[in-house]
Amino acid sequence: MKTNYLKLFIALLAISTAIVISSCNKDNTVSNEMTDEEYVRNVIQNGFNSGNASEDNLMSQETNDLDKGGAVPDNENGPLSPIDSLKRWGRKILNVNLNFNITTSGDTLFNVLVTRTITGFYRIIGYHNGGQIDSVQKPYTEVFYRNIAFKRVARTPYPRLNWRLYQLGCLDGGTTQPQIGSNYVQITKIEVYINNSIMPTYTFNGPDFQNVKFTTYQFGGTGIPVVHRNDIVKVKVYTTSQNVDPDYVAWHWARNTFGFHRQKYELESQTGSGPYYRVFSKTYNIYSNHLIGFFNGYISASTKESLYDDDPTKFASDMIGIPYWVAQ
């Protein structure tokens, strides 16, 4: 009888061991389904988690931020002025291609240059021939660059636990078709003044803004630019332009509840006679109920012909993307 019990015990022990080994193998298989490099690519494309709670999600939000779905109004009150024939405009994204140029520093750092190529059309609606409503679609290609770095924080079988965003660069790019944006107008510097400060709180120097990098708080850096609810924020945009007519400079953000996600900057000063050196500015009040979290903001400079001429071969735009944190 004891022999039978012993045999039964040994059999059960063998089955339990097999189950444990099988379970361990399954865990290892799951953890090895994605390599460290594949995981980094996945975070850039799909984010680290949901919502605006992490800087790691900023890269994955770019396409949704920029896609206006077509022509939308600027976030302005009141009727159009007699000299402003532009009513609505915006980009529709039809295709996005991502390219990753990944280099490593030992086994502790991934440096990634992300090239995002966007194609689609700009839809522009305005008044023509003394008040007649008209519209045009302008096909475009835009290419944007962003430098990103991920740093190792652990050594486990699970890439998600091993890597976090270390540095995040500004987004930098513009149209390559139908016209190369930087050949016509280029953003060269951005200054941010918070709560009527005399000196800029933040200064970003271009024109190669992808080289402006922010080290995240997790790794002891100053982090991305920070604003708070109820802050008064003035942004000055410096451009170099080949165009006699002032260019159209605007701030863009992801569509909010009211459908607005763009505001036009006003021309503040101009020097030169070709090229023209211009300064545009806009002051914002951060809403008291603004969502807390991490966001992308974008500044574009487009030639007047891009928006006021119905020739679809005339569209030239330069754009910069700046990450920012809205704190309580």
C-alpha cells in the first residue's frame, strides 16, 4: 500500500514539475516575442501607455495631432476682416511612413532618428471674386525628423521593464512637395515668455530644431518645457523668408472638444529687403481646466501663396513641434 502511495506521489510530483516548466517556458516565449529594439520601435509608434500621462507617449501622438481631417477654422472669434479671404484650411493625412535609424551605445542606450513622411492634401476654403465661396485641394508631402534616446533602467527578460525614454528632441520638418518649404520660409528661433517675464523662459534655436533635446525628469534632466494652469504664455517666432508678403504663422495642437486646434500669430516686426527677417507673436492664457499631462504643440510658417492662391503647385511650409507639460 505504501508503495502505491509513493508511486502516486512521484507521479503527481512529475506532473506538477512539468506544468511549472511549461509555464516558465511560456513566460520566456512571451518575453522573447519582442526584442529590445522592437520594443523601442513599438513605443515610438504606439506609445508606452494610454493618455497623456507619460512623456513616452508623445511620439505616437504626432499623426493624430497633425491630421485635421480637412479644412477647419482658426480658433478666433468674430467675422473675417474685409482683406482676409481665408475661411478654413487644414491638412488631411492619407498615408504615413516611419523610418528608424537606430544606433546603440553599448547595451545601455538606443539613439533613434525617426523620419516621418506624411502624404495627403491640404483643403482650403475661402472667398473668391468678391465674396463667392470657393475651395481647392493641394496634394502635399511633408517630412519630419525627431531625435529620441532610450536608456536602460533594468535587466529583465521583459523589454517593457528595461527601457524608458531618456531624451526627446523637437520635431523638425516641412513640405518637400509641391514645394520645399525651407526654400521659401524657415523658422529660425522660438522664444517663450511665461507670466510677463522680461527674459525668455525658454529659447529654442534653429533652424535644425531636431538637435534641440530635452532630458526627461526620470534621468535628472530639466524635462520638457512646463506651463501651469492660468499661466500667461507669450510665444515669439523668428523667421527668414524669401517672400515679399508676410507668411502665415500659426500654432497647432490636437483637436479639442470644440474642434479648434490652430491660432494665427501676428506680425510684430520686419527687417531686410529679401530675405526678410520677421518676428511673429501670440499670447495665450492657459485654461484653468486644461487637461494635466504631456502634449505636442506645433508651429508652422507657410507662404501666403500656399493659402491664398488656388494653384495646387504652390504650397510651401516649415514646421516645428515642441513637447510640453501642463502641470497643475
